[in-house]
Amino acid sequence: MINFGVSERKHRELLERMEACGLVESDLEETFVRSGGPGGQKVNRIATCVRLVHIPSHIEVKMQKSRSQILNRFYARRRMCELIEPTQHDSQGPEMVKQEKIRKQKARRQRRSRSDPGK
């Protein structure tokens, strides 16, 4: 069992979500890469960026959200669940719901701009 440095509740939720998605640690290939961007010596000295590949589906996730490698491992697994959930279930995942919401907002703005020629 990996210690991600998060609360017990968050750790438990991640494990339950991975189980629901059918994600197994043995199906994941994890490598560590040097992060880029801001952070200076803290980032350049240690390989904190996590690259996670789900071998059966060939889905790849790169995560460098935090300066901590342990937290990035947690975030990468959570992101992997978000990407796999829509393919496993017929229901929409959180990412699809977010995209649909943005699409509706854009359509609403377009309708408003067309109906109000006075602007």
C-alpha cells in the first residue's frame, strides 16, 4: 500500500474509486521525470513529475501539479480514474459533464447576442 501523504479519507476514496474503475496497481506503469516550469532548484533537483501509463488501455497521464512527488503520484492516479470512468461506464464522467456545461454556456451566449441586435 502506497502512502500518498494525504488524509486517510482521501486515500480511502481513491482506492474505492480505483476499484470501481477496475484500475489495479499491477496494470499501471509509473515513471518519474524532471518537472519543468516555475519552482527553480526545488523542481530541477528531484524528478517530481509523475508519468503514469495504464497498460491495457494505453492511456497516459503526466502530473506535475505539486512540487512533491508523493502528491503527484496521488493526483496522477486520481486523474487516471477520471479518464477511465467514462470508458468503463455508460454514464458521463466529471470531465464530460464539465465540457457539456461549457458548450451550453457558449450556445446560450450566442443566442443572446443574435437576439439583441441593439448592441
